[in-house]
Amino acid sequence: MSFPARLILVRHGETVWNSEQRWQGHQDSPLTARGVAQAAALAQRVVQLEPKLVYSSDLGRTLATARPIALACDVPLVEERELRERNVGIFEGLTTAEIEQRHPEVWARSRTEGYDYVLPEGESVRQRFERSVQALTRIALGHPGESVVVVAHTGTLDSIFRAATGVPLEARRSFSCAQGSLQVLEYLAEQWQLITWGDVAYRREP
């Protein structure tokens, strides 16, 4: 009898660039005080789920969220480059207003040419989708009957939600990807099943 792999997906805590509404992509900014508190509270929540391992994108903001979880659970932490956020190229580090001012033609093309448009020095939404789902599927296949944590990004969560529910890339996002949120999915017989989405009940924020 086969047992599903259970993936506990976590979006990293709030960063400085999140608070400034800057596009991060493959660049980084540190967690804010709120982000650090979110990571600590997540660690106390996740330890109750008894994961066997913690996987994380290799970017600083995800590792800063993942390390307290791995420490609290007393399990190894594995870095996975393929779990990174979408590479948004020349948009990285800029606010949307700055992008529209500095790169008006690229911004317009990114809005009109769909999910296969590759940003200069970056990648397309579809490339990020395929990379993320392949990485998560590989992780799930390696842990039948076990629970593991995956600390990643909005793009990773968006990708797996669509893969699990059949929502096409062309559809506008109608589901939350809150900072520090917790999601649970199971994978068995080449099928994803969504168990929990957008859990932030662990928070003690005012």
C-alpha cells in the first residue's frame, strides 16, 4: 500500500523590500522585525507536524525563515536552487512605479504578451511554473509516507496551487499568498491534493 508524501509549504517572512513593495526576484533583502517574528512563530507551529526534513530556496530570505524551523524540528536543512522565486531580471529591486518610469516598453510587453514573455535578463512566468512544479514533484517523490517542509516564495506557491487545482496560468490569481503563511499538500500516484491553504492562525501579531 502506497502512502502520500506530505509537503508543508511556507512562504518566507516579510522582508524590507516586501515592506517597500519592491520586486525581489533572485535578489535579496533581509527580513524585517515582523518577518523574524513570523519565522519564529512558524517554527513553533511546524514542529507540531513532525517533519523529517526542511527544504528551502537558496535565497537569503527563505533561508532566514527556514533555519529556525529546522532548528526547532531538529532536522537537516537542504538548499534547493530550483525553488527560487521567478527571475524578474531588470525589474529586480524596483517598485512598480519605478519600473513603469525606467522600462515603459518592457513593462507594457510584460502586461500584454502573456505568461511566455521572458523578461530581459530574467525568465517567463511559465518557466518559473515548470521549474517550481518539477522541483516540488521531485521532492515529493523522494518522501513517500513522510512530511517535509518546503520554504519558498509567492511564485512557488502560485505554481503548485495551479498544478493542484487546475487553475490555468492565464487566470488572475484569486487566492492568497500571505507572507509567512503555511500550506499543506499531498502527492500520490502523480496527483497533487490540496489539504490546507493560507494558514496564518499561528501568528501573534497585533
